Amino acid sequence: MVLSGILIALLATLGQWWFFGPITKCLVYPLVTGTLVGVFMGDPMMGMLAGANIQLIYLGWISAGGTMPSNTIVAGVFGTAMTLLSGAEPTLAITFAIPFSMFGLLLNQVYMTVNAAWIHRADKLLEKGNLRGVRLMNYVPSFFVAFILYGVPAYLLVVSGSGWAQNLIETVPESVISALEVVGGIMPALGIAMLLNYLGKKKLLPWFIGGFFLTVYSGLGITGVSIFAAVIAIILYYNSSKPAEEKKGKTVKRLTVDKKINPVTVTGDANAIQPAEEYTKRLSKATLVKTWLWSTSAESCYNYERLQALGSANLMLTPIRKLYDTKDEQVEELKKYMIFYNTEPHTIGPIINGIACSMEEARANGQDIGENDINSVRTGLMGPVAGIGDTVMQGILFPVIFGIGVSLALEGSYLGPILAVLIFELLIYGCGYMMFFTGYKQGKTSLLKILKSGTIDRIINSFSIVGLMVVGALAASLVKVMTPLSIDIGEGTTTFQSVLDSLAPGLIPLGITLFVWWMLKRKVNTGWIILAIFVLGIAGYYLGVLGYNG
């Protein structure tokens, strides 16, 4: 158990210490961490199934602006480990994960607070001209904080052995276990409702209903519904008659950017910055690639005070070293990146870093570009770019990918986590690389045109259609609750479930999902919703009203 404990401690640490986003960001998803915990503890299948069940609660998990509504890292790692130690069924993993997730919120607050100390230390090192020290501050202290807060407790949990955990499960009456299975059957409705709340613009809600009943009537799997929905979305996108900007009053609130761009007029010709033949100082392709790779660690020292500031300074250190010859020049140029900064850093956000490199190159070659001009562009774009990245990636694509992965995993296929991870990595690497070099080559002009043209709104609407149909299919497939109620009529017995199925299959899962969504729309705290689901599931089981439909 010692080796397992060490490996799981490192897994828990890396889940919080995002030193290399393409890999470590994947560890916030319980489907991935659950499978890895299973591998480390010698039971990959049970680990995958436990992680998949935990993932169901957090399908709608979105971390934006430094907030973390639930600590899915702790839920996935600790919840799966506890499930394997106790020998419980994977469906009970949810009941272990939820308390760990709540405790994990406290750990995240401590982590983000303590990390603020390292950026102050980096300020002092920068004043002394210690650029290497600034880079180390982005990585080393935050690793040890993550290890102490996450790694040590994970190690202690695993090496404590399975005896006490198995005794705990054995002392729980069988009826309570059955009641908790009903809770587990209802709980996915929360994750699905969170996605629905994020995607559910009124005009698009019929797609959710369509995905739900397409699944219950046809038996089509999640992958099949995704393909079907993607075809519809592509057709609708290409048949859009006009861009959103030509449709008066038809804007998407979360991506209204017209009033947020260009808060300060750039004195130089920043819109047309291109590497020119007369430049004496040029950034090579190798330097640009390195800069893009450094951008994947923008959240290594994520903190409440300046969020991604230290990560931004770390990534810009590479081009600044190439463009400026003296240490004093390098220090002065790097200081402007130590201010508050936060955006979606891995897929869409790198376009801002590419623009910054282009502007730094022009500045180093004598163009009329001031440090305020560079920061005005960066801070002016970080909000809209985060809106696009968080909406398209965190809000639509990643949940769809991991929703499909969960459905495959629950069928016992390792293809579930493997496929989810591969597509996740492809999106982060491919989009991040492309957006970085787009920003470098074309500056901010092309981005502003895209933002204001309505193209983004149409793309998001198309992705939303796919997302809503898949969410509907998930509700039909993964909310596993029914009613065992029956009445005797003459010599026969009629079950309420058969009556409901004759009207429309899946009405109870659909009704519960919509009710949870209604509570989210009413701003009910998710903690209260989780409590309500526990009460509903346990009371419904003992009253004979609800049962698990596994």
C-alpha cells in the first residue's frame, strides 16, 4: 500500500498544481483520476466505474474567474480511493465523493491564499534582477503547498489500509445501502441540470427534450446522439442567413464585447504589427513555440491576489530575454506582466500571448508601442476571450467529451477515459497552438473582427445544440430512478411505472432533472440541492415511492 499511497499522493498533488495544463488540467475530471487511482490500487475497472459515477455529479462543473464551485480533484481521487478501500459498489462512490469535495473547497481556498505570498517574493526577486528566481517562484513553492494540502492526506488515506473502511461499510444496514443507491441514481440529475442551466437559452431548450426522447424511444447511445446532433448543428450553422450583428437585438449576453474592447487607444499601429524585413530583432519559430509551451503553466501559482500574473510573467520571460540585451531592460519589460491577469489560458487564451509577443517584437525594434499599450490590449481582451474559452470549452465541448466517456466507462469499456483524454489533449494542444500563432501573425485586428462579426455567436449556438442534445441523452441514460409503486386491480397488478412508460418512457428522470434545473435557476445553493437529493432518495426508498433502476 505504500507505493500505491505515494502514487496517489502525487496524483492528488498534480491535480491541484497545474504546472502543465494539457496534462494536469485533465486531472480535475473524476473519470480520469478514478481510473488512475484504480490502476495504482490494483483494480482499474472498479476505479474507472467509481470515477465515472462521481463524474456524473460534476458534468456541469465549470471553474471560471478563480472560482471553484466543487473540488472535483478531491472528489475523484479521495472518493475513488475510499470506494476501493471499503469494497463498496461503484454506485456508492458518489456518497463518499460529496463530503470529500466539500472539504476540498477549504483546501482550495488555503492553496489560493498561500500562493499569493509567492508573487510578492517574485516581485522582490525581479527588482534584484533575478529572472531565474521569478521563474522558480511560479513552480516550486506552489508544488509544496499542493503536496502538503492534497498529497499528504491522500497518502494517509491509502496507507491506513482497507480494514477500517470495510468495517464501516459492513456496519451499515443493507436497507441504507439500497437507499443510498437510489440517491446515486438521482444524483446525476444535478450535473446534468448544471449543464442545462449553462446552455439552456429558451429558444434552444427543445433540443434538450429532443435528445432525451430520441434516446428513450430509439435506444440510440450517447455517441450516436452526438453524431446526429453535430450533423444538425453543422447544417443550421451553414444555413444561418445573417451574422448576429445584422440581427437587431439578437446578442448573446455573456459574449457582448463591443463595449469592452480597446479601453485605451494604442498609440502605435498595433493592429498591423507584423514581423517586418527591417527588424533587427526577431523572435524565431523555436522561441515562439517555447513561449507557447510556457503558457501552459499560466496557472502553476494561481492565487487570489493576481490570479495568472506570475504565470504570464513566466511565459513572457522567454521572448523578452531574446528581444532585450541587458538585464536592466529585461527586468523593466517584465514588470508590466506582474499585474492582475486572468483568462482562459489553454485553448483560446493563447491568442493574447501571441499578440503580446508581436507587440513586444515591434517595441524592441523601435516602433511607437508603449507598455501601457501592451497591457491595454491584454486586459481589454482577457474578458471576452475568457468568455469564449469558458463557454465553448468548459461549458460545452469538455462536458460532451466526458459525458460520452462516462457512458462508455459505465458499460465497462476502458475506451471511455482513454477517448476522453485523447480528445481533450487534442483540443488543448491544437487550439492553443493555432490561437497563439494567429495572435502573433495577425495581431488583434482579426480577433476583434471575429468577436464583432457574430461568427462566435453562431458557433456557440451550434455547439449549444450539440451540447443540449447530448445532455438530454445523458439525462435519459444516467438518471437511474423509477417507481416501484403498484396497485391491485381485480386479480391483476398494475405498476405505476408501466403506466408512465405507456405515456412516455423516462418521465421520472426527466421530471427530476427539470426540477433540479428549476432550483438552480432560482439560485438555490448546490449544497442545499445535494441535501434535498439525499432526503428525496432516502425518503422515497423507505416510503416505497422510488427505486434504483440500475
